[in-house]
Amino acid sequence: MFRTVLMFAAAMALALPAVAETRVGVVDLRQALFSSNDAKSFSEAMQKDFAGDEEKVRETQEAARKLKERLEKDGAMMNESERNQLAGEFQEKVKEFNFLKQRLDSTVNQRKQAFLEEARPEVDEAVKELLEENDLDLILPSEAVVYVKPEMNLTSQLLDKLNR
């Protein structure tokens, strides 16, 4: 047992100089990518492409809200048939809203995923350039790091590379 502990301690002592020499940089990939000029253009195009769909979702939501308010306000004065009809209309608007919203969200998410996949090679290349230019052994995503010295946070350099 003592021999195993001694061997482990010796191995750690030999490994410490190697760890001390390792240069590590950190980047916030998401921030750099979504702050890039390409992402801004993509976002503007998405807003233009889906403006009509977003408006339809808002209109449907507003119509459902008005039906609900009417049902709550006037429901006590309506006969059961009118109340049931209004409740049915409200339920249909809610279903329509949910369908439109889900379809829009799904389409937007597909477009965002396609953008990310398309941008991946460019991001990978920029990260490799940062690795070489800064003589680093490793670049970690910021989500995996608790603290980083400001000079080792390379996010702004990555953004500059993505914008050229």
C-alpha cells in the first residue's frame, strides 16, 4: 500500500512541471458566433422571413385572449348554449395558436441549427488559428471554466477572426 502511494506521489511530481507549462486559452463560442457579422445578417434575414408568421401568431393569441375575456366577463349572463359555443371558439383559437407557434418555433430552430452547422468549419478554423497564434496547447469553452484571467479569454480575438 505504501509503495502504491509512493509511486502515485512520484508520478504526480513528474507530471506537475508538464501541467505548469501547459498554456490554455478560453473562448465563449456562442457569444463570438452570435455577435459576428454573419449572425447579425442571419438574424435580420430571419426577422424578414418570419415577420408574417410572427404577426399571425400574435393575432391568433390576441383573438384567443379577447375570447377568454369575453367568456369571463359575459359568461355568467349567457345561456349555456352561448357559453359552450364561446368556450369552443376559445379552445379552437388556443389550438390554432399552439399549432402556429409550434410550427414557427420548429422552423426557426431548424434554420438556426442549419446556420450553426454551416458556420462550424469557419469557427473551427478560427479556433485553430488562435491556438497557433497564441502558442497555446489547449482552448476550452468558457462554459467549462470557473475563472480565467482576462488576457487568456480569447473571445474578442475569435470574433475578430469570424468577422474578417
